[in-house]
Amino acid sequence: MAHDRPLADRAAQPRRRARVTAADVAEAAGVSRSAVSRAFTPGAYLDADKRQLVLKTAMDLGYRPNALAASLQGAATDLVGVVVGELSNPYDSEWLAALVSALNASGKWPIVLGGQAEGLDESVTSILSYPLDALIVRGGSLGEALIDNCTKLNIPVIFSGRVISHPAIDCIACRNHIGMVQAVTLLLESGRRRIGYIGGPPTLSSEQERLAGVVERLAEAGLTLAAQVTSDYSFGGGQSAMRTLLQDTSPDAVVCANDAMALGALSFARNCRNLTVPEDLAIIGFDDIAMAAWAEFNLTTVRNPLAKTVDEVLRLLEGRLANPQKPGEVVMIDPDLVKRGTH
Amino acid sequence: MAHDRPLADRAAQPRRRARVTAADVAEAAGVSRSAVSRAFTPGAYLDADKRQLVLKTAMDLGYRPNALAASLQGAATDLVGVVVGELSNPYDSEWLAALVSALNASGKWPIVLGGQAEGLDESVTSILSYPLDALIVRGGSLGEALIDNCTKLNIPVIFSGRVISHPAIDCIACRNHIGMVQAVTLLLESGRRRIGYIGGPPTLSSEQERLAGVVERLAEAGLTLAAQVTSDYSFGGGQSAMRTLLQDTSPDAVVCANDAMALGALSFARNCRNLTVPEDLAIIGFDDIAMAAWAEFNLTTVRNPLAKTVDEVLRLLEGRLANPQKPGEVVMIDPDLVKRGTH
DNA sequence: CAGTTATGTGAACACGCGTGCATATTTCGA
DNA sequence: TCGAAATATGCACGCGTGTTCACATAACTG
């Protein structure tokens, strides 16, 4: 019977062709396996000539120490989970690109989950099977339920874009409230009074903070929102939100919860309603994605500093790895207003 | 001396707090470690009640089998390397997002390298320390030298966007030549005669094929390029390329090697030279990124089918994993012309 | 009841690696 | 020349799994 054949026979038909191993190199070079291991370990006792021979042989055979087997001894894996939601929001794409680049530069290898909403929780559960050094989560892309899972597995979690009230979790977020106050102040100063708002998914804490910033600054000036539409952080969503907004009201300014929607709104106002921006209508976004600076749009927006955010994520990561027991840190980043041509 | 303290002492101060292990669960549940392993192995002999008890205990302790340790027995790791160059080209970002999403959906976990040009080779070498199931490489982001490394390590390589002449490597690419022939044909049919070209990095094979398509179709009509500028596949690069182009010549059409440059060129022509597109000047791009369809641009372009490309990558991957020894497959995808408002 | 088969289970092994320990070899000082 | 210190190296262990193997118990069969 097939399942009864001896080991040697089974080894002749492995599921996956075996990887070159330290034992192979040892045999080929005529040294002990320990010597091979030592040749790849800086500072280990090994005759210089012999080390040279081993490295040469390893090179010929294409041998590399198996990082996974090595991690069994307690070494760090340098594997970091990165969870980002649907990438329909360009800011998320830019965040991911910058983060991946920075992680690579410091010798960490990101396992990326994203692009899909459904099944994301399940996916995260799956990658917890790997001994990750840490898990980096973008904004509201994931429930807090997974924190328990991670702490039980001793995998540190770092949130970017949301503040979690948990004693041992590092967070980094933008002061959304302040950013929106700045934006509305700018509009009020230039005489706008009928101000509308296009928001993102209301469940996101960042969305709530941004809306609150707008509403409170308006209240301070004795005003309320002229109109409010909820959308999905995408360009297309911004377009249709603007259509809805202009059906019922005629605002003289619209604040958008992110740049992608602002660009969509801007596009719709110009091309489908023949409005002149900013004369007929001012539009302000949030994030300052690369496209916002393009001449076509020249969007006035609130910058959500990307480079600084990623730098801080890496700083928190290094700190957490150096001292897993240290208390959680919350880093708040100040946005700044970028005045361009749509206000 | 510190390095002489016995094992038990050292274990009390581990570098990284240990992960919950099968032995821990076994002890807590009062069963053997084998039973724990069996509880997580579908189809293994184990009393239903006992399995239930083990799973319950594991849940409480937050235990998950360590996928890396499991892979030592020969199981697949489900880890896939994904190499993408600088993400300045939006098409690359879209490709990455779509690929990550598709991989996740089929239970593969991508380790992503990219966003940086320098040090990329070194990074790839580093992740070869992990027993990857496969390596997926985007276009010209990497030299062919790594193929040897991978084959020695028995890690299959799949190229997307470039054809490699190697007997055991899977490739998938777009028929760039055909796409450009279609684009130029469209321009010729509408009476354009002074046709310029904005290209990407000349070392990329895709770039060479696209240029060749343009030149050959022109030659067929008895024409040559009215002007030619080389740039970097980015929006800003397209802008400055257009400036250069318009300094020396006055073409009635410009073909761009990708959409990002086409949008930059379009933006520059309109906003900085007050040209009307397409009346004064036709512009055609390549890729059909999401932004090309935006009302502001409404770019006529050659679609490089993204969904189909990713589907094929996954099909090749599954096929390769099912049969590592099968001969390499080359999949060519036909582009199609998307006629919008800039021709 | 004896004999065969089905059903569970724990001990032991292998996977690839780094490293402590003990031993073998060389170098050095007196 | 001899002992001690320094240097080099092989053996063996453990990391956390899945799985084989031998064995124990329960369930049938006639």
C-alpha cells in the first residue's frame, strides 16, 4: 500500500523539492555541519581558510541559512504583518508604499494583507500562525478583537491612524480635529458661510473626529452645516456625493473628509455643473495626496504628514522590539494647511 | 560571568517572550502533546470529546500552531515573495493592490519588497532566506541574476510584465507592440502626421517593445517620429518631457509609454501651453489606470488588462505549486484600445 | 470465550539551525 | 621541555511541529 512504503522511498518523491541544507554544504566541503553554521555566524570561532572554503561551497550550491529554522532558536524573524483595508483610498496606497519601503530599508519584511474588506479578519487570524515580530494596522481596517489574540501570542500591535485605549499598544494618529478647524477657519476668513461636508464611513474614528472638527468650528462662528453627505473615501464616491449635495442645496464651500473624495467632488462640480472653483464654490480636502498638487486640481487641503507618520511607525517598532514590556505610546501628529487654488 | 549562567537562568530572561506552544496546551488540558497536534489536524484519529477539550483550551490560551515550525516537516509555507520596483508608476500600485488581494483570497501571504530602487537586489537576497513557495517579480524591477539563486533554492519565479527566455520560468506579459500599433493607427486615421513619443527607461524590455511598435507603424505609413523624449514613467516626468518636446517641435500628436506620463504631458500642454486637446494636440497613453477615466483627463489609452494579468499570475502560481517540474509557460495578453477624449 | 479488527494514544523521530560543552590541537611563556 | 593558556572543532541538544510506530483498549465476529 502506498502509505506503507518506507521513508527512503517517500523521500525520493517529496511534495516540494528540498532546499539546500547546511548538512549538504558540510558534506560537499568535507567539514562538520557545525562549521557551516559557524561560517555564517559572525564572531564564531572558525579557521579563516576553512570559513572561506565553506562560504565558497555554499555559494556554489546556492545555500542560504533557513531563517525560519533559525527563528526556532529564539531569533527574531524580521517578519512584520501589515494590515491595510481596501486600497481605494489613494492615501492608503501611498502609506503602504512608504511603509514597505521604510521597512525594507531597515531589514524588516512586511507580509501585506489588504485590498479586500470581506475575509480580512480571517486573513489576519491566518497570518498569526507565523511568529511575527509585530503587526502594523492601518486605521479602522480592523476590529479591536484581534488585540487579545495578538497579546496572547506576544505579538506587538502598532496602530497607524487610530488611537486605541490599551495600556500596551502603540498608536500613531493625526490630530484630525485641529486640521479641520484650520480648514474651516480658512473658509470663514474668505467669507464663506454656506458650508457643506462630504464625509467617509461614519464608523471610523478618524471620520468622527474630522466631522466634529468641522461642526465645532462652525458652531463657534454661529453656523451649522449647510449640507452633509456620507460617502466612501473614493474618487467616484466624491463625485456622486457632490451630485447629491448640489441637488438640495447651493453651498459656497465644501469640506471633504479626504482628498480622493475632494478631487471627485471638484471634478463633478466643474465638469458636470459648470461651476468655477473657487469663485462659485470652494473645496478643501484632507491628506494631501500626490494628486492634490497636480495642476489640474491644485487642491487646497490639510496635510496628513506621510513621511513623519511612517518615520514614527518605525521608531515605535524599533522601540517595541528593543523593549517588549515598555508601556504603550501614543504619538499625535499635527496636520498643516496647504493653501492652493480651490479655496 | 554572565554568559556562563545555566540554561534555566537564561530561559528566565528570554530575548523575546515565548509564544504559546503545543506543549503548554497539552499540559493545561492534561493530554499529551501529540493529542494537541492531532486536534488541529483534520482527519487525525482523536476522540471527539478530547479534541473539543483541546480546542477549547487552545482558544483560551490563544494558541495557534506555529506555521514556521510546521514548514520544517515539508509543508508549504504559503509565503510568496512579491517584488515591485519604485511605486511611482500608478499602474504598479494598482497591480500590487490587485495581486495582494488575490493572493490573500487564495490563502497565500505576500512578503512585499518595493518602493526603493537602491538595495533592492540585496533585499531580495535577504528574503530568499525564508522558504518561500514562490517569487513574483514585476516587470523590469530586477535583474536576471537572481534566477540562478532561486532555482538553486528551488523557489519558482514568476515574471509579470516581462518575458524571460528560460526553460522553467513562468512569464506573463502584454503584447506591447500590438497596443502601440493600434494607438498609432488611430492617430493616423484621424489625420495626424507629426507624431512625438515620450518613453520610459530605455533598459526596460516593455519600453523597447512599445517604442518599436510606434516606430514600425509609422514607418509603414512612410513616417518617422517627429520627436522623442525619454522620461521616468511618472506624472512629473511626463510634464517635463512635454516641456522639452514642445520646445523643439510642434507635434500634432504625442504617444506616451504609460498613462502617468500621458497625464503629466496632458496637464502641461493644457495648463502651461494653453493647448486644446485633442484639437491642437492628441495624446494617447498606455495602461488605462483608474485616473485615465476621470473626467478631468478622459484619456484615450491602450488598456493593459490588470484583472486578467493578476488572474493569470495566480493561475500560473497554482499550476507551478501543483507541479514544480512542469515546463515554463509564457502567457501573452492582448491589450485593447480605449477611445476617450484625447485623440 | 478466543480471535480478529477497529479505534485511540503516547513515545520517539525528523525537519534545519545555532550554540554550550567537552575535547583536540596549537601557541606561548618560563 | 613541560604546563598552561589560547584556539579550533565535533557532538549533542533544543527550538515547535506533524507523523510514524508500537502498543493498549474497545468492539465485533463466529
